[in-house]
Amino acid sequence: MTTVRISELARHDGASVTLRGWVSHTRSSGKIAFIVLRDGTGYLQCVLSKRDVPADLWERFATLTLETSVTVTGAVRAEPRAPGGYEMHLTDLTVIGPSPDFPIQPKEHGTQYLFEHRHLWLRSRRQVAIARVRHEIVQAIRDFFHQRDFVLVDTPILTGSIGEQAGELFSTDYFDLGKAYLAQTGQLYVEAAAAALGKVYCFGPTFRAEKSKTRRHLTEFWMVEPEVAFNDSSDNMRLQEEFVSYLVARALECRGEELKELERDTAPLALVTPPFHRISYTDAVARLNALGSDIQWGNDLGGDDETLLTKQYDRPVFVYNYPKGVKAFYMKENPDDPRTVLNNDCLAPEGYGEIIGGSQREDDHDRLLARIREQGLDPEAYRWYLDLRKYGTFVHSGFGLGVERTVAWICGLPHIRETIAFPRQIHRLYP
Ligand code: NSS
């Protein structure tokens, strides 16, 4: 007997095959019984007729509970009314592992309870759909950069130089060398690699000991960070809009089923094409004030400001040239207005807000050193980074896109914690 997966059933129409999976639903009229099985590739309705099967097989059906693992054998038949378009008429059924009192039942469970049972909750339809969309986006990220001749450079997770905010570091003892920090970004390292290879990117987990308990923050998240030699801030924004549009188009093209399962209205996603809207920070503050926000020039945009601003636009918007005071030391000063830097955030529409932070980098050795000192960082830890400005300095820029925020937006989820299998938050380390 051929063993197949549910996604392959179309090739076996009319044949008798074997399948392995978990019970996601059962019902019986007393004469006919139905089992909905899932195997990770899809869902399949299995049918059992009391009249046609041996008595022991019929009795075994009665022992099936939610998430029992089973092997089933039967004839595959096209059935337009069945989910997936096929049905299996069972001739055999074996229980592999029973599942008494599965903790997640088809009823309302609180969020807290579900996250405590995340290891089991992952099996639910919505969570499977989210995992597949995430997978597609991650694959699309790699494809986008590969097709454009970027070289992947893996950057260290244990680092000595602080990449973003000193206040949000996880640290650990590192032999005789003092403290090592878990990377907040791979950026400083891809800047070095850009001088070697021209167009590079890193893609991995990053860590921030953020005290923020918002729907947009995790303490461990995945970030992709391209860095391009000789790109200025405008080139950088053009790359971002092409990239984000590519990711959205790919999800729409390849994960329509999953987005439907998630009840995502895809109409706003279909609008995501270049060019995105562009507004300077200074104009954004004026706009926000007019909309009722009390943000003052010099403050960073808060979550509510981002939500308010993105609701004014039908596609993503770049907010560029923020005040120097709220941004990282490595951003290049704006020659036309030295109070600001040549950076941008990319805000996703429908209230989602920031998914990308990017900038042109300070390429002047002395200015960069001054910024490092101003921020109270130890110049010694950045000697290697300053070297990049001593030996063949070059205009360069790059950005970081947060995978979880992007997945939340594309899936239409209210919170980013469901976009990663095992989210890490201030109050969550298990499972
Ligand atoms: O801090 S960023 O704005 N920018 C950087 O880390 C730069 N070093 C990137 C670069 O230019 N190479 O973070 C970038 C993105 C941000 O827009 C979010 O989408 C995401 O990373 N991000 C987060 N996602 C989830 N949780 C947290 N805490 C978080 N922090 C940033």
C-alpha cells in the first residue's frame, strides 16, 4: 500500500492508499461516521459506513479523541463538497497514540492559557496557516536577495560592540573578556562585509531586553538586514519599496488559502506596489498635530502616532529624516539640516506601523567618532568599525525588516506574538 500525504491525494484519485495523521474532528450519525484528519499538509475527511466495515473497525472509531494519532487506509474519491476536494472511504484504521483530554478543545480559551499550551496550540488551523505564511515570507526574503546578487553574510550573535540601544541589552559572561551582548542587530558587521562584497545581507535572530509590553515587541525577533555599498538614502528607500512589495505579492500569490483561513481582507495588500508614500519627519509631526496628536518636534513617533499616520494612507509610507537625538549613532547627519539624519522608517498601512528602520551610514571617521563619544559609548569597542571609515570609506546604506511585524501585517493579526512558533516576551520563557 502506498503511503501518501494529504497534499498529494489528487495524484491518487480512485486508488487505495495509506495516510498518517492526527484526528482533528469526528462526528457520527450512528450509521455513518466522519473523521477529519490533518497531517500538516492539509485536512481530509474520512468516511466510515457501519454496514460496510468490520465491527472492530467501527468500534475503534468510537475511541478516537481529538489529536489521537492514527494510520488510515482507504479509497480516495474526488468529493467537491469536502474540504480539499477529496474524501477517503476507510477500510482500515489503527491508533498510533491515544490522546485523552487534549487540553485545547473547540471552545474559547483565554490567551494566557493558549500561550501556556503553545506547544499544542501550534496544531490548530489558524496557527498552521500563520506558520505557512511565515515560511513563505522567509523564503521570499532569501529569493529576493539571491535574485539580485546579494551575498548572505552570517553575523555573530555574541558581540562586544553595542549596535542599537545600550539600555536594551542582554548580556552574558564571556570568559576572561568580560561581558558579551546578544546581538541587537547585525548591521555593523554587514557594513564591513559590504566593503568586501558590495551588496550583502544578514538574516537571523536578534535580541532586545525591551521593557515594552506592546503588540509590536518581542525580546527575540528575526530581522533581515541588507547593506549596499554606494547606495544613498534615496536608493535605500527604493530598495525597500521593491522588497516589501515583492514579499506581499508572493504571499498573495502562494498563500491565498492560508490568508483565507485567517480571514484576511486581501484588498489592501493588493495595493502594495511602488512607489510608497514619502513624508519627512517634520511634515509628519505637523500632520499628526493636525490630527490631534500632541507629539512635539524632537520626539520619536509613538505607537499611537504611527497608527494614526498610517491610517491616512492606502499603502506603506516612509517617514524620513528624523531628529538626530532619537536615532542611533551610526546614522549620517543630513547636510541640509544637521538637526536631522538621513534615515527612514517604513510604516505598514492599516494601523500596523513600523516594519523597517533604515539609514545612510555616517561615512566620515571624525564625525562618527564624535557621535560615539556623545552617546557615551566606548570608542575602543568600535575601533574596528571606525577602520571602515579609515580605509576606503564609501557612501552606504541599509535597513532592517522585522519578520514578525511583517507577518502580523500580512496575516492581519492584532499582535505579533502569534507570528513566531515560540515567542519570547518579558513574562514568557516557557514553553
Ligand atoms: O532598531 S531598528 O529600527 N533598526 C535596526 O536595528 C538597524 N540596525 C537596521 C539596519 O539598518 N540594518 O529595527 C529594525 C526593525 C524594526 O523596524 C522592527 O520591524 C523590528 O526590527 N524590531 C522589532 N520587532 C519585534 N520586536 C522588537 N522588540 C523589535 N525591535 C525592532
